[in-house]
Amino acid sequence: MIPWYKRLDTPSLLAWACLVGFGIAAIWSSTHGPAREFLLDSVKDNANKQAMWAVVSLVAMGIIFSFKARLLLRLAPVAYVACLGLLVAALVFGREINGAKSWLQIGPASLQVAELAKVGTVLAATAFLSSRGVRSVQIGWNAGYLVALGGLSLLVLVPCGLVVMQNDTGTGLVFLAMGYFLLYWSGLVPLWVVGLGAAAGIAGYLAIINPLYLAIFVLLATIGYSLWTRSKLATGLIFATTAGIGVAARFFLFSVLQPHQIGRIVAFTDPEQYADTAGYHVIQSKAAIGSGGFFGKGFMEGTQTQLAYIPEQSTDFVFTIIGEELGFIRGTLPVLLLFAFLLIRLSSLGVSAGSAAPKLFAAGVTGIFLTHLLVNVGMTIGLMPVIGIPLPFVSYGGSALLANSTMLALALAFHARQEEFAVYRTQ
Amino acid sequence: MSVVASTSHEETRLRFRIFTVAVLALVAFLGGRLVQMQLVDVDQYAEAAEGNAIEQNIIRPARGYVYDRNGILLVDNETTLAVTVSARYFDPSRLALISELAGIPLDRLQARYDEIVARSGYQTAVLLEDVPFFAFARLKENQYRLPGIGFREDQKRRYHSEARLSHVLGYVKEISAEGLAEKREQGYRLGDMVGITGVEAEYEPVLRGRVGREFKLVNVHGMEVQAYEGGAEDVEPESGVGLELTIDSRVQALAESLFVNKRGGAVMIDVNTGGIISMVSAPDYDPSIPAGRMTQAQVDYLQRNEEKPMFNRATQASQLPPGSTWKPFMSAVALEEGMIEEDTELYCPGGYMLGRFFRCHGGAHGRISVRRAIQVSCNTFFFRLMNDTFETPDGPKRMDLDTWGGWANRFGFGTLAPLDLPDQSPGLIPDSSYFDQRWGKGGWGPGFTVNLGIGQGNMGAHPLQLARYTAAVANGGTLVTPHLVKRQIDPATGEAREPQHPRARSIPMEPRNLQVVREGMRLVATDGTARRSQIFASRDGRFPEIPIAGKTGTSQNPRGKDHAVFIAFAPYDDPQVAVGVIVENAGYGSQTAAPISSLMIEQYFRGEIAPERIGMIRSVQSFRSVGRI
């Protein structure tokens, strides 16, 4: 039998180290150039603090690796309840930063509890689903199935609701995406139903971009479904879902929202039109990344970065620093490829473990990372609305780095110690 | 639908494959966009980033200095301290702090700020100008609390001479919105000073110099962080070219002082070169006033006062007939056209009958020839000459009205002179089509034009035209090109360059005929209407006599008191300068216009006024233009 530490996936850990390295370098650049003198004292040290959090994360990962996998899984209920407690505490006692009341001061550290809550939630959902023995659940109107679906929904929606109440809609979306990926990987719903969800998301996005694209998509999705499923029900549902979501989204956008709210959502499609308000961020961010070109302007040489034209540049907009100073070939492409590698690697490890828990946990974690990547990078290059969620491992933020590293460590630990799940496998 | 949850190995592998494809598609989606931005449209984004970060600072060059013909400094620059604001980086709530630090009322500051923002929210503009040093220093100390506020040393014109020279120099003023739209291509920016009238406007391109530029990297707060590309793109400013005028500032100062309480104009010109030695228009104004922010009273004076101080009476007055100063011209033309010989005598019975009786000055002159006709200003003599443009009972038609007008043009009347000033009027010399238009073809006769023979009626000339015509008489028939700039001086090397003024024109006239006219004009001074304006040898014996020749005139004014006119040149035997003076609503030419000319001539040749003539200054100064315009 191969000892667990030999099965620890080194390439994933290297990818982690690379991404964290990119992050610290970018944060250093944005806090040690000419902009430094205008920064708050608390911000000047961000690069060092991030490095310190990386060490803390590394320690946390080591601790996780030292636990037995089943013990980790058994801790899930405790972790989940603790997370809910933190979320509630943040709502009651929390500090408001950038309009979101999601920060909790504990001793010297301020924690962004929504980030930590992701760990507890994905762990709890994994424990719950794997303990239900999803393999034997009959799809249909039976107690086992309904409990599985309902339990998963409840586990995800409660923290999601609390996060949204903290006014952090972006992170709320991440919880939904996590639930979606768990559903996908659990096999509780057939592929064509999963497809409905993806199609609904795409339809909503296209509704913002261009009604014509939306119409074309509705048409193609309907034709595709009819050819694929040969089921009138599925075809009818895909049409109803995509068209319904599209129409509802446009109605909501242009008839319900106030102009400034519309601006925040649609500004990325035409930032110049909203240059004085919501579009400013997008214009500056795109100028930074675009002007970086193939090789970048050089470390500490980016004018957009060094002259502080981009708000939130070391946190949510850290990708702009990488894009401007390191360029396509040294910055943005490597980061994208690292993420692609990490996402595929983690899910592959989960699948190869052969038991439910590693697979489901990997599903939740990759779902979270994937959503962060899409939304964060998408917003910096004008493909997504400006929704403030960080780029995992790269953006400045101790709680997020710790939470993301913990999730990565758990996923790797579940894979490395898969033997210990034998007891579940037979169920 | 009742199937077992699809967790079979194959199903999981399928889902893994789908997931992998989804991840790759997503990365391709983001990566494709990055390729488009970073590889394809990189220039466009680079431009946007540079537009953000690189600020171009205009360094204004020192405006060229102005000197008089003797090298006396008339105008240079003084440094003023200015506070600028970049509205897009500035938080307007900080105006209160500025108000407190600079000791300026907040409402005034707010009004100025609103004005700037209304003009352009992006360009840096002057918020406070001419800031006292202490206020400037206090603001600068607090710069860190005032993002968007900048500090600049500006320059403004400083005037040194006692002579105001308002209409010669013109003035400079912050460029207007319209001016900016027009001159942006030439590198003008908001807050730049630009010459508005006079020499300042005419020589704007040379006076301004070359604007310098420096490129700075500017952070999001609008603060300069460092030089762009180490200053490689920067351009040094070049100071403006200095101008040495033909003006004699002491003659000018005297002439201006003589025009107190008067309306009118005077021009003294060098009869050989055309250089304008003095040009006065009264009332005038202080050129430093329109340059700055004016009070309402100042605006009212400059723009709404009915005496129009901005109007250059020396070159723009177009309605004033020259009166009897026209008679030397008539004499020269009659001699040249062969209508009279120098000794031809015409009979003056004390007036002239043409429909009605036109009285002559000083009773009946009897038989009179041209020199004496000029000396005593005999109207009858010149009426008869003018009526030779028609066939009358007195004689046949010997000259066409348009031939007369042609001669007037050759002497510079009714046309614009080539002149290095922007504002000039051609005056008025009527021709037959003028009368046709006014009275219909054949609807006018000798009675309509006879007045033109004595310089009255439908004609107008300004002092510059009078001086130039007198110069032509004095120099024997050369119509000089009047000009104000003698030399342009390179501020760096001190090298002088003479500007190319258009060449003088020659008047095709027998010199002898002009000699006769000059003799007549000399008699006016020695034994005629201008004898009290002669310049004799000074009693202290320091200065010999300056023999002058001239002609007085009274320009009839149907709306009020007549205008006094005088033309002169000196010295009689070797003419150097010519003068044309009009004093509005001041009666006879001999009373004010002649003494003014006489004093100007004395000042020019002697550099001072002889003690016994100081009283003359007093008496001229006490004389007023009366009534309304």
C-alpha cells in the first residue's frame, strides 16, 4: 500500500505555489512604486502580509494533511455550524468594508467570514451526500431522493442567504455555483437537467450582452436539445428556460432596476457610455491589461498600476497588474493555464479516487474556483459585470487565501487518503 | 422516471470529460479575449493608458520686450504667482480650505471654479491669479491636502514708460473661448495670454516665442510623479522676439499729456522712412487694465463709454473732413493738372457764388495766386479750382472728379495704408459713382462737390493719412509706408533684424509743384494762421530755430463744435518729420492743433521744451473738447 504522503499531488501544490507567487509579486508591485506614498499605512505592507498568510496557509495545509480523512469528514457538521455561527456573528457584529458587512474582527486578524464559510459548506455538503450513499438513491418521488436533494439545497442555500444578507451578492453567486457543481458531480440529476441550468446561465448573460445573441442561443439550444434528447418534455423545457430567463432578465434589467443599478450590470458592455460611473473601472482595467501587450511593460513598470489608476488593484483587480506588467506570455496566459491545470487536475484526482467523498469535495472546490476565475478575470477584461470577488490564491486577502488553500489541501488530502474511505465505498 | 442516480463509472467519466471541455472552453473564452486585447488591439489600449498617465505641461515662454526708437524699455514682463486647478482630480469641498488659506471669499472662489468647470472639466486652468506671495506659500505648504491643485509662475506685462501708448501697443489678455477654438492648432491653451490689439496683436507670432513642453507621468491624483522617458520628449521654450519701435516715447508722452480732456488723434511720421514717431488717440486707457480681471466700472469705461477709448482715432476716424489742410493737396493737383501756373492769379471778391454765396475767410482777397491762397486759406481760390471739374460760367471743365479722386488716392486718402496695426479705416474720398449712388445719375452738380475743394463735405481722413500726405509733400512726392516696428531683436543673441515693410510709392508729380506748395505752407507758419506756433531759437541760445511749415484747418461739424486740424513738417529746408493732428470739437486749428504739433516737433528735435514755451503746454492742456461727440 502506498503511504498517503507519496500520493499527495505535487503538481497541484506547485500550481498553488506559482499562483501565490504571482499574487505576492503583483501586490508588491502595486505597493512599492510611486503610488506608495498615497497609500494607507495599512495597505503599504500588503505584500508582506500576504506572504505571511501564505505561510499560515501552508501550516494549515500541513495540519490538514496530518489528519485522517474520515476524521476530517466527521468534523464537517462542526465546521458547518461554526461557519454559520461566524456568518451570523458578522451580520450582527461585523465591520462594513466596501458596502459588504462580511468582516469579523477576531483578535488581531480581521476575517472575511464568507470566504471561510465556503470551506465549511463544501465540506458539509460532501459529508452529507457521501453519507446518503448517493449511488443507491432512486431518482423520483421517494424519500431518499427528496432528502438528498432537499438536504443539499438547504446546506447550500442557508449560508448563501446569509452571505447575500451581508450584501455580498458576488460570493452568494459562488455558493449557488458550488451547489450546481455538486449536483452535477453527484449524479443526482440527469445530464439534460444539468444542461438546463448551464443554458439558463448563458441565456441570462446573453440577455445582458445582446438580445440578438440571446435569440440565436435560444434557437440553437432548443434544436440541440431536440436532437440530443428526442424528448418533447426536455425540448419544451429548454426553450421555456432559456427564453424565460432571457426575457425575465431583460425585463428586470430595463424595467425594474434604477438607472445606476442598470449601469453597474451593463457597464461592461459599453464602458465608455458609463465612463464617469460604473464604466471607469472597466476602462482603466482594460487599458492596463491591453497595454501590457505580449511581453508586458516590465515588473514595477506599468503606468496604470504604478500611478494607481485602477481602484482595488491588489485585491479584486490584481489580474490587471499581471496583465500590464508581465503581459500575455509572462502573465495572463500562465495564470489562466495554471488555473485550467488545477481545475482539471483536482477533478481528475477526485474522480480517480473512486469513492464519493473525494469526488464530491473536488466537485465543490473546482466549482468555486471556476466561478471565481470566470467572474474575476471576466470583469477585468470587460466580459463580466464588475462583481467584486477575488482571484483565488492571487488576490490580496488573508481569509480568502487561507480558505482557498484549506479547500485545496482538503481535496488533496481526500485524494491522498482515499483508502480510508473504504467504509463508504461499500455502501 | 425512476432510475438509479447516475454514478456509474462510465457516467462519471462522461461527466469528467464534459467538465474538462467546459474548463477548456472557459479558458479559451478568457484567453481569446486576452489575445484580442494584448496582441491585436494593444496599440489602442496603450494609447488609453498613456493618455491617462502622461500629462503635457506647456511652458510659456517670456513674451518679447518692447523698446522705443532710442532703446528705452517700454514693456517687459513680471512674474506673477498663479494657482491652478484640475477639476477632475479636485474635490470642490476643499474650496473652503483654499478660501481660508488664501484669504479669499469663498463665494468668489466658488464662482471662479464653476466658471472653469463650465468651460472644461478636464483641462487644468487658473483658479487664482496674481496671488500674493504669502498666500501662495501657505497654499503650497498644504498641497498634500489639496489634490488637483497646482502651482505655476505666470507672467504679465509690465509697462515702464510714462507714455501709455494704448493704441500703439494694444494689450494682452487671457485667450477667449472663441480665440482658443481658432488657435488651438498653434499650441494655445486655456489661460494663455494673447495680444488683442495694436502691436501686441499684429506681432503676436513673434512676441509670443515658442512654447516649451514637458511630459510628466501623472498619478490618479493628478500629481506629477516623474519625467516621461527621462525628459527626452521635452521641448525647451524660446523667449519671444523683442521689438524696437519707431516711436519716440518722450514725444509720445508729451503728446499724450497735451491731449488731456480732449478727443482726437495725432500722428508724427518720419518723412523719409515712414516710421511712426508718435501716435496718439484720446481718450486712451491703461493697457494693464484690460489685461486682468476688470471691475464693472472699468468694463463700462472701456466698452460702453460713448467716447470709445478703445477706438484708435489716429487711424480709424473716418468721418472727419480735413478742412483747409486739404488746400496744399488741391494746389499741388491743380498745378500738376495744368489748371493753374504758380503765378496764375484768380479773383476773390470775398466769397463765391454758386447757387448761394460761400463766404471767404478774412474778406476779399482780390487777385490772388496759389502760394498766397494757401497762406491766407482763401476759400474762393479753391472753390474755383474744384469747380473746374464741371463746365461752369467761370470756365470749361478742366479736370474730372475721378481724376481728383485718383490724386487723393495717390496721396494715401480713401485707401488703407500698409501698416503694422490691425485697426485702420480707409477714410472717405467720394468719386462720381459715390454721388451717382447717392443722388442718382445726373442728379448732382457743382454745388454738391464744390465743398470738396476746401476739404469739407462728403469726405473723411484721419491723422495718419494727414501725416503721410504731409510727408509726401515734404519729401518731394514719395508716399512712405507707415510702420511702428523698426527692428526685431533676438532675445538670445541680441541680433537685430529689420522687418520688411512694403516699399514706399512714388507720386508722379513734378517736384517743382510740391516746392510751390511747401513755400505756401511755410508762409502759413511765418506769416499766416500758424505763426504763433513757430519754433524760434531758444532764448538761452542753446537751440537754433526749427523752421516749420504747415497748414491749419477747421473741419466743419454739423453736429457740434468744429474740429481743429493741423498738418506740418519740419525743418522747412530739410524736412525730417511730418505731423497730422485732429482735435475734435475744439474750433480753429490754430488754437490747439497747431501748438500740439509745434510742441511735438520741438520735443522730437530738441529732446525738451524750451522754458519760454512751457506756458504753451499749459494753455493747450487747459483747452477742452466741448460738447458731445
